[in-house]
Amino acid sequence: MNLRSIDLNLLPVFEAIYMERSLTRAGELLHVTQPAVSNALARLRAVFGDPLFVRAGSGVTPTPAAQALIAPVREALAKLRSGLDQGSGFDPKTSERTFHIAVRDAASSSLMPVLAQRLERAAPGVRIHCHQVDRGEIPAELASGRLDFAIDIPMLARPELDSTLLYSDRLVCALRRDHPKAKRKLSLEAFLALRHLVVSSRRSGRTLADEALAHVGHRIRPVMRLPHYQPAFHVVLSSDLALVAPLSLARRYGATVRDLPLDAPTLDLLLFWRRDAADEPALRWARGELVAAAQTDAAASGERGGRKGRGR
């Protein structure tokens, strides 16, 4: 195909539609009207001789041709943006860049409040979009450019990804402050006898509690399973249910914490990004902000824990 036949202004529209799966949301992302996005899509279809996106429910889904195009389009746009950023010097104070991050419930609850405070001061126009993405799909999402970063466990490591440690945490048993078992050390028998609530984004499969207990040949049968920690802690603080959770989150919600009566693995969360995009100024700046926010949150969590005391 002759590149002269392609209006390069259409490529960001293609990227936005692919990312948002909606012409309306793509327009909002680009700050243009939905008819303008529709017109650009019509021109793209004419250039590539393919529908590119077809209706799916209330949005659109990419055709095989669009799926094949997204990687080279994102690579070309990334190189162009990198060149422009290097030439102009990326300025977070004036940038309206959107960064896409795959992050799970626990990390977003801790990290995003601190990051929001930093961005309000240093980069008021920058936008952060967080997504919950299946771990198996994250490398492809990073490679295609639909994600800029991922915050996940070390299992995500790949040769094409760089990473740095954001958090190191441990599992505890969280209880309401006046829970009958909140005043003394938990034995394994007492822990197993508790009525448990677990948090998992999956419908089935092992939870954090199961992973910890598997090493001693036990498991719990929870009376409630929720997909997010925020409602789970609301339940814990208003009932006799117990929750195995990261210590930093239990402190944040003011729960009483008790050490688990078993050896639980350390919870490490890493920030991942594409190695070939490591030197892009905008991504380098965002990476620094994420790391700084995590460090600030970790220090504040330690202070909160110091006032309330550790579980015994």
C-alpha cells in the first residue's frame, strides 16, 4: 500500500476506536464529535478495503484486519510521539496524554489516591485509565500499545518487558475491632474455625487464602466471595466474618489484624512496561510518577501501622 494514500491524522482515530470499542468514547478521548469519528472511520475503511470495526452490542469490535493492523499502527504512533516528545521536551504541566494501566483491586486502592494528588499538582491535564485485564492477555495488550503499564505479580515477567518493584506486602487475617477473636493470637484451629469472606475477581479457583493454606494441607470454605476489597472490608467491619488480605489494605480500612498461623508468601507487586518503549519521555515520566506514588503510599502505610500497632 502506498503510504501517500493514507492521511496520518486517521491513525490516532483508528487507535482510539480500537482501544475504546466505541465511536462515542473514541470521540471523547480525542475531543472530537462522534460524527467526526464516523467520517474518519469511513475514510479508513475506504483506504484499507475492510470494515475494520463491526457492531457488537452497544459498541464495536475489530475485524481480523483491524487486529492485524493495530500493532504496526501503535508502533508507528509510539515512534512519532517519542520523536515529538524528545523534540519538544515532554511537559507534564501542559500534556493531555492518557496513560492506560492494567491494575488489580488491591493495588489501585492503595496507589491511585496518592497518584491523583501528585497529578493534581504536577500534571492536571494528564489522564489515567485503569483496566482490569486477565493476566494472560496483558503481554499482548502491552505489545499492541493498548496498555502502557501493568501492575502485577512477578509471574507476569517476560523477556520483552522491564519491571521494577512497587510494593512488598504480607497477608494477615482482618477482623472487626470488637470481634471475639480480635484480642488474642490466632491458632491454626481457631483460624480455620472462623467464618471467612474471600476476595477474587474469578468465579472459581484458588484465592490468596487458599494459596497460603495449601502449604499446610488445609483450605477454607468461605461463606461469601466478593470481587473487590472495598465491599469486603465493609462486610468485615460490620460482621463476624474474617478476611485474609494484604496488611497495607487492612490498615487502610482500620481493621484489626492478626498474623496468620502459617507461613504465607510475601506479596510482591511489580510495575511492568515494554522494554522497547523504556526511553519514551512521556512513559519515562509516568513510570517515575507511579514509582514515587508507591513509595509515598508505602511510607504512609508504615506510619499508619506504627500508630495502630502490628498484629500479634
